Amino acid sequence: MPEAGLCGMSISRSLVSALRGRLGAEPTAWSDQKLSAQSYPYLYLDARVIPPSPDPYRSNTNPSTST
């Protein structure tokens, strides 16, 4: 398999394997942990931006739904 590129650097399988070996058991322990053992708070954001109309006498509503 050819080497992969990342930010202009060549990364081979053997380099990835060597780096993984230097990490020891930590990645395995992290991936094997139970997610239910701890709570993980999170925040979900969603937004909608409606730009103001250039015409001050026109509202920002959808013209197909206005009467």
C-alpha cells in the first residue's frame, strides 16, 4: 500500500505502527471503557440567521404565506 500524505508529510504503515507501539496500553484502555460509567454533559446549539430586508416597509416573512 502506498504511503499516505498528511500536511505535506509522508506517513507509512510502519510509522503509524511504531507510534502506536510507543503509546502502550492507553489507547486500548480508552477505547474499551464503558460510556455508562460516567455522565457526559453536552450542549447542542442550532441557529438560523435571517438578514433584515433592505425595504423598511417589507417584513421578513415568506411572501407565499403572507396574506
